[in-house]
Amino acid sequence: MSEVKKIATRESFGNALAELAKTNEDFIVMDADLSAATKTGIFKKQFPERFYNCGIAEQNMVSIAAGIAATGKRVVVSSFAMFAAGRAYEQVRNSIGYPHLNVIIGATHAGISVGEDGATHQCLEDLALMRTIPGMTVINPADDTEAKAAVYAAFEHDGPVYIRFGRLAVPVIFGDDYKFEIGKGVELKEGNDVTIIATGLLVDEALKAYEILNQEGISARIINMPTIKPIDRDIIVKAAKETGAIVTAEEHSVIGGLGSAVSEVVGEECPVPVLRLGVNDTFGYSGPANDLLDIFGLRASNIVELAKQAIARKNK
């Protein structure tokens, strides 16, 4: 059996920017002294005249980007998620979100899989923070293919976009024929007993959970939800009506992210049991990324357990 190809979505981000720059001259890229890690350095190497290192000053970087975007030029800003969404939140909200500017925020090193960098850098709140900003589009791609497609789509979108990228190399799930559309979920596997809605790094784990459940005679529907805002209400309501139970899976706090967004839709439209898999209202800590994913229960086996619980609840 051939080995599964793995690529970190931050690499996809850097490659997509460099590729887009070849045919699109009307954008610049800014970074907060982390271009080697965020992979905006790929763009910098090829287009140094269009790259600006703003230093370890994320708030200033965002404010400068807003000023330039206000003149009609599109701007990409990048830093670790903890700083792009956390440290610069006020500037993102007031200077980019409020005037609805065309700024793409490429936030890398998100989630518990940052690993050895520890709790201070393991941003588990960014999706929650960004989805509260009016008009902000929030995307969390699952693999290399989807990450590149998300960057391309963001350039065609009117308004600010926050895209979440990871440090850890993850399996390439989708082929070149994969169709990404902002605001749309994608049904990857059919099923009638329970729906598993996953985003980002947890999509691959959801597909593994599908195989385990299938072997046990449980029919699971798998939905990939790359856009956290605007959430695909139609695919969620359809799944709720047809399977009667939902599990969400994300590398983020269980508060405010995918699980919350899905629960809001289900509660309003078609109440069924919704169980949320994520980090349970706690900080992370330093350790190898894959070990932390095991410790914090972000694996296929944990999805399987919740799927069975969700089915049991709907059958009460």
C-alpha cells in the first residue's frame, strides 16, 4: 500500500499565494516576523517588492493593512492564530471588520497540534472570536487541496476572510477535481444512523471513524464543513431530519466554534441530539502534536464513542 501524502496546510497557504501572485499583481502580503513559519516566505522569495515584514507588531500590521485596503488594494496579513485572532482582535474588528475591507487573514499554527509551543501558542478560541465579527467569513480547510482552494476563493470574495491553517502535516484527502465553495459543506459519505460534521484536521479522523462504525453495522453520514461562517444551514438541517443525531468534531474549543454553530442551526430549525467533540474548556500544554491529539481525545475512536452516544439519545 502506498504511503498517504501529508502536507501542512500552512505550506498550502504559502504556495497558493505565490501561485496567485503570478497572475494577480494587485495584492500585497504582510507578515509579523514569522514568514519562515507561516510560509509567506515562499511568496517573499518570489515577490520581495510586494512583501512587508511588519515585525513583532501584529496590531500595527493589521492597522496598516486596513489603511492600504481602504485605498482599494487587496491585502493578505499573516501570523500565528494566537496573534492574528487574539492579540490583534480589536484591530481586526474595528479596522477591518467594521469597514468591511478586503483583507485576508492567514492564521497559521492553530489548535492543539502546534505541539511543543504549548498553551500560550495553542489557539483554541480563534474560530469563536472571528465568527462573532459581523461580515467576517471564517474558513478552516481540511487538507492541502482545500486550503489552496480556500485561498483562491478568498481572493474572489468581497469582504474580510479569516482562514485557519495548521502546523502539522496532514493527509491529502481530496483530489484535483474537488469543488470548494465558500459557505458550503460537502457530504463525503452517505449514512442514515448518525451524522458526523467535521472541520479542519478532524475531517480525516471522521473518515476513519466512518470505517470503524461501518464495520460495526452503523451507518454514518460524514460532512466536511470547511466554512464555519457563513455555515451551511441547508446541509445541517437535511442531516438532522434524515439521521436524527449529530456529532461535531473540531480541533478547537467546544465553545464557540463548529459545534456551537451547528447547535445554533439545529436548535432553531430541527432539534435533535448534538454532541460536540473538541477541547473541553481547558488550556493545552506542551508536547508532541500527535500525542496531544490522543490526550485531548481528538481521534477517530473518540468520534465513534460520541456517535454511539448520539444514536442512543435519539432512540430514547
